[in-house]
Amino acid sequence: MTSPAQTPPHGWLVTLLASASFARAYTLAVFGAVFASYVIEQVAGRITYITIVAGLAVLGIAVLVARWQEISLLRLVPTTVVIFVGWALASVFWSEDTSTSWWSWVSTAALAFIAVVIGHIRDTLQTVRALGDVLRVLLAISLGVEVLSGILLDLPITFLGVQGNLAQLGPIQGVFGTRNMLGFVAVLALITFLIEYRTQSIRPGLSVASVVLAGGLAAFSDSPTVLVLAVGVGLAVAALAWVRHTRPERRAGLQLALGGVVVVGVFVGYAARHPIIALLGAGSDFSMRVDLWNLMVDQVRFRPLNGWGWYGPWAEREFPFIYLNFELDASHATGLNAYFDVLMQLGWVGLVLFVGLAGLALVRSWLAASERRSVVYAWTPLMLVALLVDSMFESFTLTGLGWMMLVLCAVRAGQSRSWRERIGGGTDAGGTGLPHVPGFGRPGAAADRPPGAQGPDGPAG
């Protein structure tokens, strides 16, 4: 006869949903689906991708319900994310196409919610490992597709947008649709793979091979934005390493000095944008972007505070998007700049909220990475730097994988350093900010880590 102490306190379904194994599988499924969204849509259609995301959102709700004893509503979602998504929802009522704007907002909210779920069921190291596994597979598939198209068959694979230029050393697109998206994902992968290497999460040989794969694809993408993105992330790595190796009593002054340098650098970069464009040898590409941005700013003047309504990717048949493409004789699907896109769609209020969301997350995660011993905490600020720098040349951060990663990083940063800590207490060792509940696998449990991996508070990097 089973004693009360041996009786499981929860049903099998709740136990499954709250388990560490299910959390890992769910995280892999989310990263796999969102980062492979282009392939899924091209092969099976957009409805299939929407169904997958909807299913993952429903599963996410079930996971949070199963873990309700771990969840604090006050600490569930960063306030900045809630306000930005709320303003985007409000803009539906004054958009030119309410129906399209509404469904675009639903997509935005669903990806944000999925990111919040991952942020609460995985700690930073586990998130890095899951993302690293997914990106290794997708980048390897990209290389295989390019070899097949550009070398073995010497034919483009039209339905995937693969042009077969590998033999000419690029540009290549892989399974991400465009060379700019491939370059962007490759840089995110490089950051993730290097953190894996420093935390000894995977075998050194696999880690080195992953870095070579991501670096090679970034170079072959021949994306005009990859160089700027790599330089920005490289400078952030150097600055963070400098801060981490500075005496604690001197860090505050150094942080302020670095912040001042960044502000001055932004203004200098804007003032010297034309020489920089000429130096990069991307005059035609960037000049096209400047023409587009100038026209977008012109449209902002008609609705400066609230914008034209939230769409995310452009509804090309709606005003003002149809007007912009007509004037430029082009077919742009985004504004090629997340900041100008937010400004046009959500007005100055939306831009302030977006910059506040990303900026506060960057400051929080940067301070946490500069003070905590483990190098794994550097992943969040470096990912945010990549997202924010790339946002100057693409609108990836507003939709799809870019938006999901921004919200995930904001959740992670809020758990590391937030005013909520004064109310709900400190974070656990796993870096999730949630208390351990008996009968459930804690998100930061050592049993869920790969062999040889260090915990978030392991040896200093």
C-alpha cells in the first residue's frame, strides 16, 4: 500500500508540464520554429507556421499554469514590455486597416509571451545551450543547401530563395531568406557559441567547429551590415571584459565614462555617416536606405505622437506603405531600420517606449554581467548590443526571431536586476528569479545541465 509520503503531489500531466525535460524540449521547439520560420512558410505555408506558434503559445500557458506556485504575476513580464505591447494594441484603433493591424499585434504578443515563458522555465546557461543546439543545426543545413545549390547542382533553389553563389564566395542566404538575415543570425550564433566555449558547456572540438561555421557563413553572406554588427559586438566584448577586470570601487566611474563614449559615438557616427558608408563600399545599398528613411520621416509629421498604427511587417497595400514603395519604385516589406519603423507606426510615444524597453534591459544586463562572476551573464548584454546595432539597418528586432530574442533578453535582464527584487526577494542560483517548489524540477537544476557545464555562478570568466 502506498503511503501518503509516496503519493505524487501532482497529476502526471502537471508533473510532465512542470518537468525540466519538458522545459528543455519546449525551448528547443520554440527556437527551432521561430528561427526556421522562413523555411516552414516556404515549404508548408504561412498558416502552418501560425498554427505552430499558436500551439506553442497554448503549451506555454499550460506550462505556466502547471508551475503556478513558482510564478509571481508581479515579476512575470517586464513593465517596459507590457507598456510597449499595450501601446501597440491601442494603435490598432487608429490604424488604416484595423483587421490587419490587429492580427499583426496578436503575432507580436504571441511571440512576446513565448519568450516570457522561456525566460521563466530556463536559466541563462540552459537558454544558451538550447539556442546553440538549434543554431548549429540550422547553420549546418544552410551550408549544406548552399553546397548543393552552388557546387553540386550549380542551380538556384528558387522556393528557398537560394541563388547558388557559394562557388563565387557569396552572397549566400542559407535557409533564412536573405543574406542580411543570415548574417544577423550568424552573429547571434557566434555570441552564443563563444559563451558555450567559455562556460565549457560542450566539447571544445564541437565549440570550435561551431564558431568556424558561424564565422564562415557570416563572411559568405556578404551582408553590408555584418561588418558594422561585428565591430559593434567586438567593442562591447572588449568594454565588458575591461569592466569585469576593473576593481569594484572603480567600476562606477568606468561605466559612466563608457556610457559617455557610446553617446558621443552615436552622434559622431550619425554626423560621419556618409564617409562611413563610402568606407564600407556599400553606397548604393545604404543610400537607398537613407532615401527610404527620409520618406518615412516625412510621413511621421502627419501623425507625430501616435503613428499610423502597428503592423510590424508592412501591409504593402495600405497607406503609408504603398505610398513609400510607389515613390521609391520598390517593394520594401519593412523600413530597414527598427527605430524609424517604430517611429512611423507608433509615433514618438512608441519610439520612446521601444528605446526605453531595449535601453533599460541593456543597462540592467550590463551591470549584472560586470558584477557577477560567471561569464554566462555576458550573453544577455551582448545579444542586446547585436539586436540594437542591427536595428539601425534592419527591422528584424520588431518581428519574428529578433522580437522574441529582445523580449527574452528583457525578461532575463529584469530577473537579474529589478525593482521587483525589493518586493519578492532575490533570485535563485539558477538565475531565474523563481523560488524552488518541492515536487517540480527547478529551472536551474544541476541535473538538467550537460556534462562538464558550469552553473551560472561558476568560475569567473
